[in-house]
Amino acid sequence: MKRRTRKKPGQPKVVIQDWMALRPYDAHSDYDLHYLRIANKIYERIFNSGYPGSYIPEAPDPAMLACIIASYYEDYVCEIGIWKAFTSRNKELYGYYLPFYESEQYDPGYINPEDISYLLWHFWGKWNDTFFAPDWELFTTLGRKIYDYLEPMLDNALGTDFYERFFTVKGDEDFFDVKERLKWFAEGSYLFATDLYFDRKEKIEEALGDETMNTWSEDPGKYLYMVLEEYIYRRRCSFSALTAPEFFARVCRCSEPVRKDIAGLKARHWGTFECLEEEEQHFLFSNIQTGREYKVRKDSFQQFDSLDVEDKLGMFALVPWRGEWWMTGAAAFYGRSKKGIRELRKQMLTSPFLRTEEQLQKAQEAIAEQYQVFMEQFGGPLATFTTRRAANDGIRQFYKAHREKILAEKPEYQENAPQPLEGNMIGDIPEAGGIGVFFNREEGIIIVGGILDVIQLMEQKEPLNREAAEGLFEALTNYDPALVKYLLDNYPTHNVSIPIEGCETNLMKYIWFVNRYQRPDDFGEVFPNITMMDRELWEEKRS
């Protein structure tokens, strides 16, 4: 987002800087002034509408909200495809284009009052950290009022072919050309970027106060860029939990192989590497923790005029593009030492993608084996406990049983096998309401609180009171998706609802959309939650 200027009394509520903050170019023209006027008319209809209700939600940046809806209008006029990418994804996932506001009149190829109602619901809810009733009259009233203003102007709306060129990716472009466009999409587009705008702003403020910043005192901007790269590649927005590369790929004009490569940029391999070999145009790096090798373009290290990697370790991120590896973001190099390498190898992986195919297969086999032991011990994938002590005992017994199974199959591991796990296994989860230990077959153990209360509320025959309904809603929209699916598949759902007085929206119909909206980062790829310290390390010690 570009910096906004403070408005003086008497100025329009939306100024050109507000509108240009959501553009991938700097100089404005009559085209932008046209949409700026529209944004101001939208602002008036939202905030000076004389809505008869007693409450209109606050917006930390009301001008941005008006610009978002004006950008939705521009999106349709110029056939950009951002909104279409969102609704088509919904259709794939859920069978409907838009949640909550379905109607027989809804046209996915045109502008709709329902779209505007949804945008108001989405951003007011996100910015207020509140789940508003989707069928609240405010949203439908304002959606219709803004639509009635916009629709008659379509014949005279200004268009541009800029976005067709901007979103055309042939596949032979330099990686950094594509990255710059992707970076804008992550930081300036009207859906993805504004959805994460305040979150990203908070992250920057946290980074500025981080002690780690001291180690980057000569170039603090480099550290901030490393922090923000997570938003370019890995962070998911609450528009159906898409990452910026996945969303951008759906908007781009390109071949299907190129579209796949763009979406694949979400696989950001962040870690510490050592150089094994230097060629004319490439470095051959190996990840310190897993040994996975990467042949990396030399010209992707653009921040360095020259780069001496001998006897050094490098901390950076790599992404795949068109069959090659590229360094992205900032890189730091420091002296290589045996002690430093040993310490790094003890740490948890910084990226789930760093494992080799063989290591990933071993991890998946280990998780499958753990799942079998878990099922034998507890009789199902969910074990519940009333106390912390019982939960700790249950988990320790599970890991002990798993260890004994390994040693029974491979007695030669006995000499180097680690001792059974002891101590606190469940962290600081309170025991009130019961503790749940759930085994996700793809990931491993997940520990949650309040599980017995949740099951009791699902099984209760009479209607829940407001407090109980809110507790159930909170759990089913914040638990891990695999656990939510298990609960919905195995317990009654008649008490699952949106706990807002007068709300008649059927939550069960939209439960997975709501979960992606509430916790988008939970809907990424799932990898085995197991360290390199299990069987393969036992084998390493023996050899």
C-alpha cells in the first residue's frame, strides 16, 4: 500500500492518494479521476446514507472501503478478473459462487448487489474482528443502494487495456518481472492486499521493535523485506484461503503450464544453505538441515555486486520458476563452522518444503505408523481427557508404545534409541472443558482445549443459550480443519449455528467457507509434523 495523506476539512472523503494506493502504477490520469469520483459517491452512500438502523460498524479506513467497492466495479468494466477468480474458486470448493447472498437473480458474469453486500460484510467483519450476521439488513440495503447507483453508469464507464497487459504472463519473462507484479498483487490489490493490510501493518510494527532488527542495523530495510516476503508467497487471505501466487495465477492471462508455475511460487524454501559447487551461471547449494540440493541462478542474487560463498553459510529463500531455482528477497552470509552446523541441524525445519522426496516419504510412513499405534491405544483418532495429568499420561504412553513398536521391528536400534519422552506434553492448554488429543492422519497429533464441552453442546437436544452457542461457534470455526471435519461427521449438528439474534443464515451450509474466512492459514498444504530426529537419526547414529 502506498502512503496516504491526511485530509483537510472540506476535502472529498476519498482523495487521489487513496485511489492510487490500490493501483499498480504511480501517475494518475483522467481515467483514475473518473473512478475517484465514483469512489466518493460510494463513500456517501455508505457513510452518509441515513441508514435507519441504530448501528453502522466502524471502519479504520473508510476511504479504503469505498475504493475497494469502486475497484470491484472497475474490475468488471475492464474485465480484470480478480473478483471472478474469487467466485470461481468458491464454485469449485462449495458449489456456489458467493456465500450467504445466493439468489436466482445472481449473475456471475455481471455486477450484482449481492457482491457489494458481501464486500461490506467481509471487510467490516475483518476490520472489526467481529462476525456479523450476513443477513443483517444493513448489508443488503447498502448493497442494493450502491448497485442502483453503479449499474446505470456501465454504458459510460471508462475502460483501459492496462490490466490485460499487466496480467499477461508468457512464461519467458525474467523472474523478477513476474515477482514485481506478484508483489503488487500481495501488497496493493483490492481483495488480497486489503484483506491483509492491517495484519501486514501490525507485522511491520512488530518487526521494527524486534531485537533481531539490531543484527540488521546497517540495512534494516533488508530485514523488513524478509518479514514481508511471507505475505508475497506464503500467507493466505480470507478470500477462500488463497495465497497471493494462487490468486494471481487465477487472474493471469497465460498458458496452463505457466499458470501452474505461478501458483507454485507459494512453495518458498526458506533456510540455511552451504555452497557445494560454483558454475558459470549457477551455484549448487545444499540445505544444512536436510541435505536437499538446489541449483540456483547466480543472477538471482541481485543485491550483491559480487558474491564469495566459499566457507560461508547463507540464509535466504528459494522459489521455483520455469524449471530453475531463484533466490528471492534478502540474503545474509556468515562464516561456516562445524559447531554452527551442528546447532542448525538440531532445530526444527524452517520450511516444510526443504525435505527431500525420500525424507518426506519416510516422514509420511512414520506418521502412518504412529496413527496405527494411536488407533490401537485409544480406539479412534480422538482421545479426550478431563485433566492435564491424564492427557499427559495418555500421550506419554502413546509415544512409549510407538517406540516399543519400532524397537520390536528393529532391535538393532536399541543402543542408540532415545529414552521415552517425559515432562509436559500438552503445553499450557487449560483442562477446563476437557482436553482433546486428535491424530490427523496427514499431520500428526493436534491438542485442543474444551473438547468435552464442545461434544456435549453438539449432543444436547434442546436449543443452546447464547453463551453456549457462541462457544460452539468459536470452537468449530477455530479448531484444526481435520478435527472440525471429524466432529461434524461423528456428532449431531443441529446446534451448529451463527449465534447472533435474528440471524437465519444456515451455518452448516457455509461452514467450510466460514472456516477458510476465519482461519485461512490453516488451509495450506499439510505435512507430517515429525522431526528428523526419529528413525532416520537412529540409523545415522548406528552408521
